[in-house]
Amino acid sequence: MPNDFSFVHFTDTHIMAGGAWDNGQVDTSASLRRVIETINALEPAPAFAIVGGDLTSPDLLDRGRTLASDEWMPSYRLLREIVGGLRCPAHFLLGNHDDRPAFHRVMGDRTTNLDATQHWSFDHGGCHFVGLDSLVPGKPWGEINAPQLEWLDADLRTHRGQPTLVFVHHHPWPLGLAWMDAMSLRNGEQLISILEHHPAVRWIVCGHVHQDYEVQRGSLTMLTTPSTCFQVSKVSQTYKVLAGPPGFRVVRVSGPALATRVLHLHGANGAAGL
């Protein structure tokens, strides 16, 4: 019987315990709750969720100083409470607005090696899924460190022949917005070189850019997913925030075929629309 299932990718949740962003104009917690309510109402129900980084952002509430890891923990606790409402398992990535030690302590209950990168892989329905950690503490741009790249190459060799999707927070290919591309994956071409040696890799799915894009080179397609809260302009060559709407991505797997669409939540009732 052909594989037939769906999953969701949502990203840039920017949860901030004790405050709302942009002088109280953007309630990222309320926005994420709306997204999760919509995901829970999807038919068919998704098998799992990939949460694509920039999970929390208490740093945005006080840009004048560097926060200690303990100061990030209330935001991760709030994230854990909200995402606990999902009716499917969730797999997490880290972005430039995250803190590894606080994430591990709250989301993973890890008490040792708190600086370990958050990378993983798993199989579902005949497909292989890989998550990478591009967080460089204190920097807006991303990078995949050498041990992860070695692990990735070995993992893809082990799963050669399986349709594979790779997830990372930062985009490896430029989008044509200079200010955004300055915050991309610094060693994106190195990552792509590895992926191109493994033809089973079909898509690389990213967050970070707060908009949906699709870029194809050869057999590999890069997708980006909008944020669950605020978006940014696709056309302005300077940073320009848009109030929304919140969005997330649905991926459908049917046999060897992959199909995807982005849903945006319009209106006060949180109804989803294309």
C-alpha cells in the first residue's frame, strides 16, 4: 500500500513570557495558540509537526543587554505549555533567537552537555526526516558546524534510497533581499554540496525569513514557511514588518509524491485560508 500521510511545519513562534513584541502590538502566544487550534482541526490529522526555530524570543523585549540562560527558561516553559496542546508529536529546531541550554533544560529535560546541538533524524511512512541546528549564539546568521555536517553525510548514506526532507532554520540560498540574505546560512553551499550527493533528498525546508518562498536548483527544492506571528515584506530592500497573517505549511506524502501548501489564518475567528 502506498504511503499516505501529512505533516505540518510551523516556525518562528517567538514566544516571550511576560510581554508582547513591538510595544505590545504582537501577542505571539495568542497567535501560536490560534495556529495550533487550526492544526488540530485539519483533516486528515497530521502525523507530526516540525517546529522550525526561533521558538522563543525574550531577547526582543530587552535588546539592550544579553540575557542569561535562566532568563530564557520562562519563555520555553510557556512554549512547552502551548505546544502541549498539539494532538500530534512535535520535533524542534533552534534558530538565532533561541538559547540552547535553556531549550535543553526545559524542552528536553537535559541536565548535562547543555551546549549540544539540537539535530536529529527519524523515519515515518517510508520517508526520512532530518533536522539540523544552525544557531550561532549571539549572531543573526546561521552555520552548520563540522561535526553536524559529518553526521549528516553519514546519516544520509545510511538512508540512501529513502525520500528525504531536510529541515534547518536559516536559508542556504539567497532570496534577493540583501538585508535578509546577510542573515542566511553562512556555509549554505557546503550544506547543499552534501545534499546534492544524495539524490534521495528532495526538499530543504527553512524558517527565519517570515515569508513563503520556493527556490529550485536541479533536483533540490528549498521551501520557506511564514511565521506563526508577524511576517516581513518580500519586496522591500529594507526591514519592513507586516502585522501578519499567521501561517504554517502542510505537506502531504502520497507514495513517492510530495505536495505542499501554505495556510494563512485570516480574521478574528482564526479560520484558515489559502
